[in-house]
Amino acid sequence: MFGLLDSTAAHGRTMPVTIGPGGLAPVVVLAGIFGVFGAWVGIPVAMAALVGGIGGTASLLVHELGHVRAARRSEGIRSADVSLIWLGAATRLEGRYESGREQARVAIAGPRASFAFAAALLAAVFLPVPFAVKELVLLLVLFNVAIGVLNLLPAYPLDGHKLAVGLLWCATGSERKARRIIRRIGVGWAVVELPSAAFLLVQRPPLGLAVVAMAASFFAQKLLCAKPTVQRERIPTA
């Protein structure tokens, strides 16, 4: 574990970043993806892999730091930490949200940080730098946009699920009612999704396996990040 000073943290607290189970996997995977892209477009593989390993991992942390920043401005959250895990990165929050608005604000902060980082990187594309560098930066831009969009999906444990609960909490005035509605919707969706996944496994095995693998990854991520009295804000990322 090591501490990074968060300039937005109250009272100068440090924000611990830990390497969780399989925490180096995202670095290796992202380096490999960017390396393959570099080989495909004629960019030096080592440079592309370096940008992917460092820039891609930084993108994951930027997303999670968005949650941390919003959480530390919330009344009910006492502390927060970020972990690199095998599927990406995760933020664990200790305490409870005081309102649905508070939960929604923390949930949307991650995707918002990813989109803002993508916009900042996009500006660098217009600088007088080598074309190979522009291609890699553009790939990072697309990666951050993908992180933001993926995490807005209303599936547990993604940010979209937290956002939906928060908004329903605001609308109904009860966290319990909001979660009950989400559970019912989830059950109804599962009734549709399970036969669809089975159909894809038979008719389109590659696509079906991808869907099942993604669902299994989300479930495994939920188990890995489960912690008593801790509310978690995640982002699986590719």
C-alpha cells in the first residue's frame, strides 16, 4: 500500500491505493492491447505497450479518483481507498449515503472524470507531435470514453446501477424502496437475459461466450470487492 495526496481531500488526508488480487493484470493486459495496436498500425510495439500500461492504468485511477473526490464531499462517507484488481480498479467507501442525491453524485463522478480526462487528452492530439504519438493518445481518448460509457450501464456493480438506485431513492424518498424496485427489475431482466445467453451460446458461440464471460467477471468482481459495512463504487474496465 502507498499513499497519494489527494488535493481535494478534506484535512489533507491521504488516499491509499492498493494492489488487490490480480492487481497487475490490468497493466499487463492494457500494455498488450496497445502493443498489438502498435504492431498493427506500424508504431514501435515497446512505445505502444508503455503508453498502454502506464496511460491505461492512469485512466483507471482517474475514474476511481472521481468517485473519491465526490465521496469525500459527502456527509455519510468517512473514508475511501482505491484498489487495482484483476478486472480494473475499484473504490471502496466506508459509511453510508445520507440521501439518494448523494449516492447519485458519487456514482456519476467516475464516468464524468473519465469523459473529462478524454477531453483533456483529445486537446493533445492537436499539438505538433509525431503522428504515432497522436494515434496512441487518440486510442487513450477512446479508452477513457469506453470506461465512462461502460460504467453507465445499469448492471451491478457498475456505476450505472448505483446511479439508478440513487435516482430512484430521490424519486421514492426511500432507499429500501429504490433497491426493491431495482431488484425486481433485475429479476425480470434475468428472465430475459438467461435464455438469450443460452441462445447465443448455441447459435453464436463466440458472442455468447463473451456475454457469459462479462457476466461472470462482474459477479466475481462483486465477490472480490465485498467487505462488511463497506459500500463500493467500481468500475470494471476492459
